[in-house]
Amino acid sequence: MSKAFWKPGNMLYPVPAAMISCQREGEKPNIFTVAWVGTVCSDPVMVSISVRPSRYSYDIIKETKEFVINLTTDKLTRSADFCGVRSGRDVDKFKECHLTAQESKSISAPGIAESPVNIECKVKNIMPLGSHDMFIAEVTGVNVDESLLDPKGKLDLMRAGLIVYSHGEYVTLGKKIGKFGYSVQKRKTRRR
């Protein structure tokens, strides 16, 4: 197999296309889209988002120390794109995208009601890295659309129609091909 060698670049794809919502007290809420979002710790539960300091929402999150990560679905793709290319300085994105600001349970920043999962976050640390600063935040609560739960309460995110971002394009997730640990799981023998 022949491979081309490129200069350093961010080629870790696909990544979530998450809509981040935030709000200063007394001001309209805002949404912006990021692909640089991830899990950083499981105890305590912590996540990160990387944001350019020039972004309108950067100062809002830096001041309030709160934001919500809203997972994005195929039905929200156009809104996710719009919120990633338009500035909240110029437009009310909730209004323009016909989205509903949903009151959060553990923080002041609203979630997006149309998103199947809203992850409420409180900033613990800000790391300047260069073109972006990384906001490291503790997850303070998660709101999940009950229609994605089976009768036993197990979450089935595949039914949500989640999307990812891959090298400039939005892509829906495909079919399940395995589960964690399946490669070492012992097969059950059938009795005859």
C-alpha cells in the first residue's frame, strides 16, 4: 500500500458535530458548532471543547463558565452548519434556525430542545493552545430524549440519527458492527 506524506494537520476524523449553547444573564442565548469536542475523564466526568478566542461565544463561556453540548442529528444538520458559519454577534441563531432554548437543570446556560442529548457543563480550566483555547469542563447533568430509551431504560443513540463531521462533510453514522469487548467475549455453546 502506497501512502502520501502530508504536512502536520488535524486528520482525526470523524469527529462529533456538536452544537454548543451558552448565554450571559439578561442576553439572548447563542449557539455555535464545534467539531473539536471530546471526553477527557470519567471520574469526575469531564469533557473538552476547543474554541477560537475570536468567536462570539468564547467570551460568553469564559465569563459564565457554563455551556451545553447538544448532540446533532440528521434533522439538525442544516442548523448545525448555519450555527458554525454565522456569528451570534449578527444573528439570533435560535430564532433563525427555529430552535427552542431548553432550560437546563444544573446550570444557567440553555440546551437545545430539538437535540436528543444535552450535556450540561461547568468550566474548570481554560488552556490556551495557539489558534484555539481548550475549555475543560465537568459534566453536571445530561438530558436524554426518553424516546431513545428502551423499556429497561437503556439508551439507543443509533435511533437518534446522529451525525459526525469528516474532513469538511457531515455524515450520518452507519450500522452497528460490534460492541465493546466483543472481540474477547466467549461464545455461548448451544445445547442439542
